[in-house]
Amino acid sequence: MKKFQYHQYFKMRPRAKARPRMARSGYAYTPKATKKYESDIANLYKGPFFEDGLLKMSLRFTKDGTEMMIERLSPNPKVKPVSSPLTGDIDNYAKSFLDALNGVAYSDDKQIVVLYLEKA
């Protein structure tokens, strides 16, 4: 049986993903600090690889680290499976929406401390 959920604590200060930078030659690249942070998180992850199926992820960020929970969503035979015409990453949809409301609905999207996301 495949593992249903996995929990891990990453004891390193969270970093926000930096915006891509432009090189003089005209191509976009990810800043070194962001690449290192992402590489460190990937290397610290000790859990299973959830190859397929729908997943729910919870992240809790503190100044000292990040608590993560990944859960496999088991299909309910009485409910039609979730299908979405949206093909992008859920975090990218949220980021563009939150950025659009900067200075309109709030001073800065860093004021938001709880965000629930669902792609349907």
C-alpha cells in the first residue's frame, strides 16, 4: 500500500522566492540564493515520492523553519472526481491574483498570513 500522508519539519528559515532576473544577454534566470534554498529543501526532504493522484499540502512557516504535511486524497466513489481545465501551478494562480490586489485591496500581499487554495 502506498503511503497516505507524510509530515516533516525543515529547520531552516523560510525564504520567499525571488523574482527572475534578466542577464545582460537577455535571458531570464533564477537568483543564486533562491536556487540554493530550493536545492537545500529538496535535499532535506526524506519522504516518499507521490507519483500520481491528487494531493493536499499544508505548509506552516515560522522564523525557525517550515512544517509540511502532504496527504493523498482518496477518491470517494460517491463523488465525481475533481477535474479542472486549469493546467497551471496553483501557486502561480494565487501569486498573480495577490500581486494584482497590491495597493488596491491591501498595502502589500505580505499582510496575508493565511491562504487556502483549491484548483477545481
